Amino acid sequence: MLIYWLKTVGIGCASLLFLFLGIDDLMNAYSLTNPHMFIVYFFSSNLMILISLSGLLFSFFRIFTFIKNKRLKPL
């Protein structure tokens, strides 16, 4: 059970880190002057943001279903 929670929290924390890195890359992409480099940075940062959001949603739904199932169980 401990490994289950460590994986869930680890995925959530890593996703949060990559979300912030993706947002930072996206903001830095707008300061580029070369249009080709802008396109590369723009799409790579958006891909990073999308993948990290899916990791955050995965962790959120795992925790949410655990809490929901805990409440529904009779004592």
C-alpha cells in the first residue's frame, strides 16, 4: 500500500514540476526572434504541458476514488 501512494505522489509531483517547466518554456518561446525556433519551442512546451496535465489528472483521480471509496464503506 505504501508503494501505491509513493507512486501516486511521485507522479503528481513530477507532473507538477514538468507543468511549471512547460509554462516557463512557453513564456520564453515568445522572446525568440527566429520563427523556426519559436515553432519548435512553442509546440514542445505545449506537449510538455499536456503530458504533465494528464499525469496530474491521473494522480487526482486515483486519490479522489480512494477517498470516495473510503467514505462509502460501512463500518
